[in-house]
Amino acid sequence: MKTARARFERRRLGGAFAFHGSASVLSLLFLTPFIVAFLGSFRRGQEASSPPIPPWPTNGFSLDAYRTLDTFGSGILQHTLNSLIVSLATVVLTVLVSLLAGYGFSRYRFPLKNVLFILLMATLMIPFQSILTPLFIMLARMGLNNSLVGLILVYVTLQLPFSVFMMRNAFDAVPKEIEDAARVDGIGDIRLLTRVLLPLVMPGVATVAIFAFLNAWNEFLAALILLSSNDKYTLPVLMTAVRVGRLGSINWGAVQAGVVVMIIPCLIVFLLLQRYYMRGLTAGAVK
């Protein structure tokens, strides 16, 4: 009896060790490029152009790469502010519209409801690049070309199909009995949505917010085409100038510093909302 239990404990400990050891190795493999970029961003001028072996600065840590990065465009602070404005506004508008639309598709009955939802989902099959020219013309006629407002509206439009789908699934996962009980107490639609249902669909809201922020923060093509003023460019557009360099000379330290600047907000947003992330993705999958 004791021998069998001892063998079981050894197998359990061996399995746990193998699992955590494999997970640690895979995590290290995924984190290595970020660690190398982070350490490389603190190298001095000439050293930053050498191969990253060893990855840490051998001549002492320096902020030269970040100072060089600030000389591109209108400065790193201005372009970071542009990206933050665009990304946060995209998140707010996307969450607001998809929350209302998802609630409507989940709870209300109206003519052609399923047809409209299918048409909304069908827009996911349209390549974004194929509608850039019509979007450019529309924004120009509306006076929103070369403006962050126009770029925000484009990003929100691109995010809505997936976001509405996520929010409808999130509302479908909430038992209707909760809503019926709230209505019996005399709660109206708006209070019902904000006071009762919103806390229950927070995983879906967090998932929509994460996807909207990451896509808006990292998007390059629309920002490059729809913006023409240097002081309105977002970080991805700035990074192309850093990557191309001046007169064919590339400052890899500045490139790595830009990578670090772009990674940090994404990590912060994901770490703050990651506990809701998986629950949001699986909302409505199991009844």
C-alpha cells in the first residue's frame, strides 16, 4: 500500500516537474527576443550596431538609443501621444457600440435580425486593403482626411464585426432569468444594461477592449495612407523611418528602443485585463 502510494507520488511529482520545466523553457524561448531588444536598447552608439552577443551592454548602460529615437519625426513623445489617443478612443467607441449592438442582437427581436447579423459577419471576409481607396475618398469628402478623428473612425469600423460577435455571445451566456427578475423590479433597459448585465459580461468587454487596443496600437497601413502630416503619425509609421535610417545608415539601438516603447503599453493592457481574457473568448461556448 505504501509502496504503491510512493510510486504514485513519484509519478505525480515527475509529471509536474516535466510540465513546469517544459513550460519554463517555452516561456524563455518566447521571451528571449523581448529581453534581447530591451537590453539592446541600452547599448551605446557603436555597440548598438554590433551583433547582440552578449545581449547586455558591455560598456555600461546608456540612454543614447532613446535620445536618438527622439530625433526622428516630431519626437517620440508626440507620436506616442498620437498612438495613445487613437488607441484609447478606438477602445471606448468600439466597446460602447459593440455593447449596445451585442445586447440588441442577443435580446431583441426585429425583422431580418439574423440576415443583418450574417451581413455584419460577412464583412470580416473583405480584405482591408481592398477598401482603403474608398475610405480615403470618403474621409476626404467629409473633411476628415489627415486627422486622428478619421483614423479612429476607420479603426472602429474595422473592429465592430468581431466585437459585436463577441458581445452577442457574452450576452447569450447570461441567463435570461436574471434579466426577467430585474424587469419585475421595474428596472428600465438602460439601467438593466449598466447595473445588472454589464458586470456579468465584463469578460467579453475586456476581450473586445484588448483586441481593439492592440489592433489600433500596432496598425500601420491605414495610418500611413490616411495621415500625411508628420506630427500626426502614429508609432508604427515612425518606426518605418527609424528602420530605414538616414542615408542608408540604420541605428539598431534606436530600432530596439522603439520596439521597447511599442511593447510596454501592450503588456500593461494585457496584464491588467488578462484574467478576463480567456473567459471572454469562451463566453457562450457552453450553455
